[in-house]
Amino acid sequence: MATCVLLVACGGGKRIASAPSPEVERTDPTGRGAGWRTAATVADRARLRDWRDAWMDALAQIPQREIAADPQLFDPDRALPDPLPPIGTYRCRTIKLGAPGAGASRFIAYGWFSCRIEQPARTGGDGDLTFTRLGGSQRPSGTLYRESRADSAPRPRAIFLGSMALGDEQRPMRYGTDANRDLAGVMERIGNRRWRLILPRPRFESLLDIVEIIPME
């Protein structure tokens, strides 16, 4: 029987059942030492291909005044060189855009929490990074995969694959364990010491999530 968890965000009281992830096609079953394409589930490859449509669908639902208040953050085509933040601790906030159904909020901006960019020891100091949000009721965590110039040209970006920890859970699920928790997205730099993690079509509440990332100071 699938287990259920309580979603303790703005949709509190709703229960999200675990769901097996679609088949993960990997040459390396751990997903380590390989590019994101060998680690991603089939469903998440589709979400990543659909990133721009998700942006457009979400932007069509939110007030123009919100877009005008921060044009850098809400410009889907803004992506500057050097998309990965340096290793360290940052301030992060999540903004949920659009709603998959009637009756849901179409624009939600949460408060700031700490998050961390780290270098896993297994990469030897010159590989992929990890992103972890440290506070809040919905905490994305996962791997940031560097893309080669050929992969990302003409758009500099890094690919994020991870999962969502909820409520008082002590650790996130391993990516690929539960399709309802899996996350796929894109990390981009949008300004001087300012980044965003774009999560198209997450399972909960919205059409697109933006995690804004800025230095602690």
C-alpha cells in the first residue's frame, strides 16, 4: 500500500500519496559520474523539454504588476554566463506561479530561508554540485549537473534533479524513488550574485516554481 504524507504548505490538509517513479534509464544505476540525461527519469526529461511552455502557461495567469515589479526574475529568457552559484550558504525564497486547477492561488511568494550549495566529496572538487534548502515546509534538494557548452548553447544553465522533503521529514527521498516527490529544473544566473532555480510543472500547487537565490549578507 502506498504511504501518504501531509503536505504542510499553503494547501495544508491535503494528502499526497506516494507514486512509483517512471522507469529511470541509466547506464550507471547510481546516477553518479554521468550526465543528467543518464540520471533523469523519462517523465523528468519531458518536464525539462517543456520548460518554456510551463513558463508561458504560468506567466499568463499571474498579475502583470508582479512581473513589472521584478522583470529580471520573471523573464524566461534571461540567462547569464556562469549559471552555478559558488559553494556556500545563501538566502532562498520560493515563488509559485500559476495553478493547475480552479480555486488555487495563482501567485504565492514565500519568505526567505537558508539554502546551501555544496561540492560532494565523490566529485573530486571538479564535478557536479548539490543544492539543499534548509528550512520551510517544502524543501527541494538534489544535484546540479554542469552542462557542456555544446549542451547548453546558446543558453548557459545547469540541470537540477532532486526531490522534495516535506514537513518534519529529516532527509529527502532519493531521486527516482517517488514520482510525486521528484523534481527537475534549471539553474540560471540572472544578475550580479543572483540566481534562480526554475522547477517546471511541480506536482504540488503550481505550474512553475521559482527558487530565488541570493548571498546571505
